[in-house]
Amino acid sequence: MDEDLVSAWIGREILPHERGVRSWLARRWGHVLDPNDVIQEAYCRIASLGSVDHIRSPMAYFHRTAQTVAADIMRRSGVINFTSMTEIEWLNVMDSAPLADRTIAAAQEIERVNGVLSELSDTARKAIELRRIEGVSQRETAERLGVSEDVVRNHLVRGVQKVLQRLAAQDAEMSGDARETMEQKAEAVDTSRSL
């Protein structure tokens, strides 16, 4: 049963990265060893695991396993001068998902834009959502909203202008608050120095 789970996990999480690992191996050690042998041995090692629950980044694990297999093969064949993977190269192997701070910032920005969109009329908001977010044609947007294409165009222009102006105003308010906070800190420092 565990073998079936591991096999399914390999097919889902490891197999999609095979091409990238194979290319990396060919670039890195293709003149010394056969990437196909390394890939095959890496699959065997991963398949022999009792569980894959401990693996947080399948792509990085596959790369690391392939590197270990390549090192073992070269060691057995007497190749001594092989290059280890540098820290910078490992950055290319890491998970490609956005960092947590960027995900949070993007979610906050979406929430902010949605808040501004909610201030628009229903027709303007729906026109922007259909055209700019969903990518619906202007004609289809007009048909869905039951208005002419000219009305859709006007709502888009005015609505987007209002959204941009409101976001710019919010940014200015935030910058003003930040500037005010900095000025307060500077005053506090100057006051403490004069004491």
C-alpha cells in the first residue's frame, strides 16, 4: 500500500521535474556520466523510501538525490574532481512558489483594489471586472450588461480613472502618514539630544 502511495507521489511530484534535472545533469556532468543512468538510479532511491511525508520540496529533493547519485557514480568510477553544487545554484533549485511576504502583499493589494472597485457603480464595476479581469470582449460585455459598447467604453475609462485616482490618494495618505511618523521620530531624537 505504501509503495502505491510513493509511486503515485513520484508520478505527481517528481516526474514533472525530470526534464529539468536531466538538462541540469547534462550541462553539469554530461561529459563524465550518462544523465539517464543518474535519473534511473534517483528514481530507484526515491521509490525505495518507506514514506515521502518528510519531503517539503519534491523538486529540490529530486535535484539533491540526482546530485548524490552522480557523486556516487563518479566516486565509484574513480572520477575525483567533481564540482559540488554552489549555494547560488541551489537558489535555482528551490521552490518556485512566491515568498510568503509577496503573497501577503499581493492579497492585501487585491483587497485594496476590490475595496475601491466596490465604491463604483454596479455597471462600471461589472464592466471593469468583465473586460479587465475576465478578459471578455467589449461586445460580449455590452451584451451581458444590456448596454451599448459606447456605454461600456465610457464606464471603463471613467471607472479605471476613479480606481487609479483613489489608489493614488490612498498611497499619498500612507506616504504622508509615514512622513509624519518619521518627522515625529526625528523630533523625539532632537528633543532627547537637547536634554
